[in-house]
Amino acid sequence: MAWIKTIPPEDAEGLLKQQYDAAIKRAGRIFNIVRVQSLNPRVLEASIGLYKAIMFGPSSLTRAQREMIAVVVSKTNDCFY
């Protein structure tokens, strides 16, 4: 696995701190998919916005169907999380 520099929560400031705090509120922790984007908080913010639009926005798919698609794509890509 590649090593990618990240900003730890205790060093986060400004927009990144806001994103980390929101991640904790949303999921109870800061997952690596969030941490790996920490060097560019604006990209992180956009990524989370895209995720929310896909998973919670208007659609004929149920939330369960959306999650199942995400699992299949992750498995196909050999993603372990």
C-alpha cells in the first residue's frame, strides 16, 4: 500500500478542521478516505459533497441499492474498506 502524507486531526485548522469535525459527527471517526484528502481541504469538501449528492440526493434507487452498488464497485476495484 502506498504511503500518503496526511494532516492529523490535532493539527487541523480552518476548513480542514471543520471537515474533520463533520466527519466525526457523521461517522464517529475520521476514516482514511477523508484523511487522505487532508492536504487539500477544498477538494475534500467537494468530494464529500459529491458523495452526499450520490448517496442522499433524489434518485429512483433506494439508499440500500446505492450502498450495494458502492460495495460491488469497491470489491471490483479490490478496495479493502
